[in-house]
Amino acid sequence: MYYDKNTTIYLNGQWIKAQDATTGLYQQSFHYGNGVFEGMRSYKTSKGAKVLKIKEHFERLLYSADKMYIDLKYSVDELTAICYELLEKNNMQDAYIRPLVYTDENMGLQPESKANLFMCAWEWGKYYDQPVRAMTSPFRRPDPKSCHVEAKVTGHYTNSLIAIKDAKQKGFDEALLLDNHGFVAEATGANFFFQKNDTLFTAPRGNILPGITRSLVMDLAKENGIKVEEKHFTPEEVYNADGAFFTGTAVEINPIESLDEKPFKKAWNETFGHELHQQFNHFARTA
């Protein structure tokens, strides 16, 4: 799915075939989760490939590396050039792009600062092909006093893996995680919005990864005169909402059919989410 014999990747300054890439087995990123990454999408436009919000993604990658004491010696401009060259070498326009920063070999717990940069791309269609059935997860987001929750760190995603596995075993498509105070935070890999009384609501920063697609959706809502309020809310406040959706690079904008088997009031095409999805698609594919 992710590569074949012709796939080219970037690894520490070299362009090599994905099947020929190797790395060490004694690094902190494998053993202790000390790595950082981004998920990015490129869209085909009339002028070629366009990586959506590329500057913001690479700024966050550098921020995440800094928070984890990893010395990533690349600028945003250098990372951007590598990204577009990667797409060109693989003859891709509509693609998902994964930059990963991992550490050098070190089996101790003192942070290893030397960085390795891996970047790859593959064709990845819609994450979900229909409205999803979500459940409130028994697992909670990490306490923001225990880690840098706004950094995109590999180790943080063990939380997501167990939450989504639990949800699927119970017959749901996705899990909605609460924060340590019992308020809705986000899904396993996406931010959450719901519509009620002509307003969109989403969780505030502090216990979430503040997604780049989330910010874009909020900007598009403002341009369309749709009120967005960042506030704390419980699952019970969501149950009688008009509609809800997830946002993220992988999911883009995806409707939610129900939360905890309680369906939303309006059809998807009658909600702000549907309107914003159309606006998003236009923005993403406009050169």
C-alpha cells in the first residue's frame, strides 16, 4: 500500500528506493517514542501539486522537534523543497506525505538530540468513505502537565491506538476521547466540531493537538459568516446537536452519523459541516 519497487524516499540527504532503506534498531524513537512527525496532503491543481498549508506543517514539525530536544537542522524552506521534489520523483500530485524525525541510537533515557529525517509519500484516498459512528472512549487524552500535547510526537499515539482498537471491537468506527476533566477533547487522529443553534463548537487548546485543518475550517467558517466558539463541553451536550464532523489531514472533513448511538438531528447536506467541506475542497484544489 505504501510503497513498491519504484518508490523513492528521502532519508538523511539521500534519495533512495524505499525497499533499500535501512535504519538502526537501538534508537530512542523505537524504544521510548521520542520521535516527531507530520501528516500532509498534496492536491492536484491546474498548476500542479499543492501541499495544503505546507508552511504551517513544517513549522509544527520544527516546534515538535524542539520540544522533544531533537536538533533538526533544516529550515522550513529546505523541508518544503524536499517535499515537492519527493512528489516530483514519484510522479504524484494527489498524495499523502509523511515526514518523520527520529533520533540516533541511544538506549539510555537522556534525550538523544541528533536527528534523522525520513520523508515519503503515497496515494491515500478518503480515510472514511461514509459518515462515521463514534463512541465516547473510556481512554482519556494525556494530561497536558505530563507532556507537550501540542507537539506531534510518535509516542503520544499509543493513546490513539488503544482507543480506536477499543471502539472498533465495540462496533464503532471512531473514538472520541475526553480530557482529564471529563470534557470532550478530540478523536484518535482528528479534531471534533458540532453544530447547535447556528453555532459551531469545538474544544479549546490545552488538551488537544490543535490541528492545521481545524484552523483552516475555523477561517473558512469566519469567511462564510458562521460563528465558531471554542469551549469545554461534555458528550451529553453533543447528543442533541444538529450535526457534527471530524477535521484532520487524513480525514479532511468527515461527517459523523452518531455519538454513542445517538444520531444527529439534521442530514449532512443541511449542516454547516457540508458547506465547509465544499469550501475546503475548493480551497485545497485552487492553485
